[in-house]
Amino acid sequence: MSLKIDMTVEVGATTVSVDIDAPAGQVTALLGPNGAGKTTVLRCVAGNVAIDDGVIALGDTILDRPPDTFVAPPRRGVGIVYQDHLLLPHLDALDNVAFGPRCHGRSRSEARAIAAQSLERLGVGALARARPGTLSGGEAQRVAIARALASDPNVLLLDEPLGALDAGTRTEVRRDLGAFLASFAGPAILVTHDPIDALALADRVVILEHGTVTQTGTVAEITSHPASRYVADLIGTNLLRGRGHGTTITTSSGATLTAADPLDGPVLVTIAPNAIALHRSEPEGSSRNRWPTTVLHIDGFGDRTRVQLGPPIALVAEITAAAARDLNLFVGDAVWISVKATEIAAYAD
């Protein structure tokens, strides 16, 4: 069942008016600056805030349609994961996760069995009897995700779920969360300020600014064709998947890159568009990351120009408008790429 959000609501001095479709089996990321309305959208879907106009529907079920229909939060089948895990400090991990099933009428033994299974799924089954105060940030967030799953939700809402974690823990939990989301049958909505989280976890991206949707598309569409300078700055990072063999990375397309730091196994690679240099002929120097390619598309944003590049590795480069004029670039032109190894960031995937 897909989730339809066509709503207007006033919260304080801010009006949020959006039209968003979140398909079943996909992750839809909401990105935008503070105050854009991202969390407000989640609160309306969860039923914590009633909308003023429009409709929120899950499949054929109307959740909120003023003035006559409003489904109470406990009956919406929504699971929520917050940035702050919000675990109950007086309960151990098992009973924190069992709390949801208990609220939905399960017996204590049934709820605990469901909770134990959910904890095992997130790799923290051994921590079932641990109190929240003894858990690390990553462990607590895994328990919080397990709690959201234990009620067998139809919709999953994730409000900055990785925002409070340190870099190393963030990578590990992102990987575990991604594995779960890949198997979640319902619609999932992810709110994040981190473009890497959106690029790594989402199928679709919705950009919110000033309470309205300014761009919607797949991750590839948004990164390749940002609708504004703001969007280009926000999410214009090249994302690749591959496998590390020391400092050599083999991408999913079969091409190879050389990174500065060694990493083995599945990896997520990011390359900033402004770290990619373009040349009319094969560049001289020691750069091991250089190859010929073709210009597929050119977009100008003020004093910057974004150039979409073709195989062997699909990338977007960003250069100054002056550099673009000097190169005299046109769609279909043959060019060379060079990228320093130190500009290739790789993370365990």
C-alpha cells in the first residue's frame, strides 16, 4: 500500500503544504533546511498533528481528511524511529521492544517473543536484558529500530535516525538499517540533514523548502539534475557502490578507483563533484584515477557549471563557469577525468 500525503497545515507561523507519494517497498527521503517542514510532515502522518486541509491515506484507508475523518495514532499502524532513541530507562531492551505489541493487545509472553525476534533481527539479541543506560549509542538506536518493527507497522517513519551517532557507529547502523529497509514491504519515509544517508538509503528524494516541495525524483535524477543551486549544494554528491581490495575499489560497473585509505569488502564511495577535474586531453601527473569519458549534459548555476559524464563511471563534475568556457564544452564532447585518491571517500557498506 502506498502512502499519499496531500496536505496543508499551519504550525505556528509556518504553513506546510505538500503533495508527496511514498510507494510501498521504497524509502522516500525528505531533505531540506531547518524549518522546511520535514518533521511536521512526519508528525501529521503519525497522527500527532491533525492537518487543516487535504488528505493522508494509506492505500484505500483514509488516515486524516478534515473535517470528518481522523484515525487516532495507535490505530494507524505506524512505526517511528527518532534521532534520540527515547527508550524507557526503567525497562530493559526486551521490554522496551515488547511495549508496542503489549499496547496492541498481545500477551506478555507473546510480546516478549516478538521483541526477542526483532532484537535478533537487528543484531542485538544478546542485549535483551540490558538497560538503556548501559547501551552505546549504536546499540540503543538498534533497539529503537527493533521497537519500531515489533508492532509490525504498515508505514515506517525515520526522523534523523542516525543524527546522534558518531561517524564510525553511523556507518555500521546505516548498513544495518539499509539491510532492513531493503526487505520492508511498506512505505518508509526518512527525514535527514545528511545527503549521504539519503543517497545510501533512499529510492526517492523529496526536497522541501519553506514548507513546499521544490523537487522530487530518484536519487540519480536529483544528483544529476538538481533544480536549483541550493539542491546542487545539498545533495550533489556522487555515490558509487563497489568492493574494496586495499586501496583499490572495483565499482559495480566494473571500473576501478584508487583511494588513499585501504578498505576491504563492500564499500560505499562518495566523490564531491568539485573534486573532479576535466581535461581536453589525457592529463599529465601522478593521478592514478584518470580515464576518458563523454559529456552527457551541462547545467549552469550562476558562476558554477555541472557536467554529467558517461561511462565507464557515471559521475557529475562541478567546475567554474570560467573553466567551462575555457574547455569549450558541449554535449557529446570527449573529455578526460582526473580525481585525486585523497578525494575518494570510502565507507563500509
